[in-house]
Amino acid sequence: MDIAERYRAAVVAAFDASRDDGELLPKLLSEACVAVLPVQGAGISVLQDLRVPLGASDPMAALAERLQTTLGEGPCLDAVKTPLPLAVGEDAIQERWPVFGAEFLTRTPYRSVASLPLIPPRGTQRLGAMDLYLTAPEPMGTRLLFELAASVANPVAAVLAGSPVGEDAAGITMPVWLNSDLVHARMEVWAAVGVVLVATPMENADALALLRAYAYGHGTSLDDVASRLTSGALEVGEIVEAAALG
């Protein structure tokens, strides 16, 4: 079997074994990557106003995904801006995204990343990206990179774009793979941005940057800061004061 057939078989087997209705689809798609591809981790995210990690193959890959969201930089964000897949090795990661690179190379075993844009069939706007993480320091070869874009990323985009819809707890209709804790956490991030906007004259982008800077400076995630802010455990004034102190 070729790569596309092996990947399809792994996805079908994982989905049949999970007996899931779709909420874990991005996670299963990521796990199938590690099962049949020469990679050690994988994650899938969508990107609109905010990058939303939908699923990852394992906790370490999930950490790598969260770092890009918390820091606001990384290969996924760059890949979504272009129509082409992106492969970067250890040296390029440090040069292109110094803040992300320092955290990524220190906190995960990965040393290179391949990011594949997810483009739905007959679509021109990218849905998001699939990140493939490798422990080898060299970037993935160009031939394999483009083969995976065609054989894996394109089918994944088709699956996500064509997945069934359902209702969340609030009765809002959405694709079932959007009804997950990860997505709801990102919605809480925007609620936290709203709290900052009410308390300060900042614009959305500046408020989000403020939250990211606070998370990075305190060694935590953007999700954690958002949760604490919206629950009242953290005050906007504390975040602004921390930013002023530098």
C-alpha cells in the first residue's frame, strides 16, 4: 500500500476502535499520522482570528501545539499564510521564531517540524494546518513533504470540511469536531480578551498580545491565564502591572 492507503486504513481502524461520534476526530487523525508516517508527533489546528489546536497525537505533541498558540508564532502560523507546505529543521526554528524555538527545543524532544496547510476540496481559503513533529534535527525532505501534503493533508482537510454537524450544550450548530474542550478553551481566551477590552483602551490584537506576554512571563499557558481572568482569580490590573514592570 502507498502512504495514502496506509494512512486511510489507520484512520478507519482508529475510528472504529474509538466508537466516537466525531468530537475526537482531529485527535484520531493525528494519532494515525504517528502510526504510519515517519514522524514522532502530530497535531491539527484551525486558524481564523485565533489559532485553535483541535487535537494532537499525544501529550508532548499537544504541548508543542499549545506553545504556538500561547506565543503567537511558529511553523503552523506561517504555513497557513502560504499555499505551500513548510519544513524546518532545528537551526531554522531557532532563527525564524526565536521565542518559540527556545521553548520548543527545551520543553519537547522534537527538533524539526513539517507544517502542511489544510485546504478543503475546491477551496482557496486554508482551513488550518497539520503539524508533523520529528526528533531528527534535519528538516523533512522536499519530496516526502509534498507527498504528505497530497496524500495526507488534503484528505484530512476534506474529512474535516465534510464532517457531520451537531449541537453543543448551548444549542449552537457546529461541526462535531469543534465541540471539544480545546475549542471551548479558545473561546474562553476571547472572553478574556473582552475582559481586557472593557478595562483598558486596548484593541483586540493588543489585548491578546498582553495575555500572551503574561502567560510567557509566568511560565503558563494562554488557556490558563484566560481561565483565571474570566473566573476572577486574576485581575486585569495585575496583568497590566506585570507588563509595565517588563
